[in-house]
Amino acid sequence: MVMNALESPSTRPYLIRAMYEWCTDHSFTPYVAVKVDGSVQVPREFVQGGEIVLNISFDATSSLQLGNEFIEFKARFGGKPRDIMVPIHRVMAIYARENGQGMSFPVTDAPLNSTVLGMDKLHQVPVSEAPEQTDKPEPPAPPRPTLTRIK
């Protein structure tokens, strides 16, 4: 059976796991930037501008699972233990704290069923959504997330 690009599973969880492994292999601290909505389980008091950056290193987490649908772990925030659950499609980026190297991803409201790799960037293509035909002009695209190095 041959799958076309619209039927293939998303590569995002595999790329996140690969970047996590690269970070840990080189003693870097892996961080994930997450666009928060109702599907994301994080301490809301630490969300700024609808986003949160999470340290997913071995030292900062317990029971870390980098699954195909969710990133799940336990961590302490302000000394309080919390259960964290982030849908993969809400991850904006994974990068090394020490040098900012990593990958960014477009964020959507719904899980993505496929990924199409372009020559210069990664495009996520939702299978179940067809573009709407309307006479209204499309709103401008939101700005792309940027990584800021914090020392």
C-alpha cells in the first residue's frame, strides 16, 4: 500500500524526539516552547502571552514520555509538583537552552495528520480541513515564533 503525503503520519513527534536526543547527547538542556490553549495542561500562572517554555531535561522532569500525540511529565513549579501534558500539535519549538539551536514548528488548533517537507521550511498539512471558499479577505498570518536566548 502506497501512502501519499496527505495520508502519512506527522513527522513532528519524531523530530521532537530527535532534537531531545541531540540535546541530551551533547549535555544541552532541551526546552520546548508551547502555544497554550484549553488542550494544554500546564500551570496557568506561568503562561505569558499565551505561551510557556518548559525545561524537559532529565533533571527537571520525572516520568517524561515523548509520545506521538502528547508530551507528558511531572515537574515542580514554584516547589509544587504538577502533571504536565502538551499535545504535540501545540509545540512551537524545541531547542537547546545553551545555544538556541533547535527546530520550530507551525502551530495549529487541531492535530495534524501529515507533514510535507518543503525545500526551505516545514509545512504541516491538516488532512481533514479543506480551505473555505469565501469572499472575505483572509486575516494576516500571525507572526512566526522566535527563539530568544536567555542567560
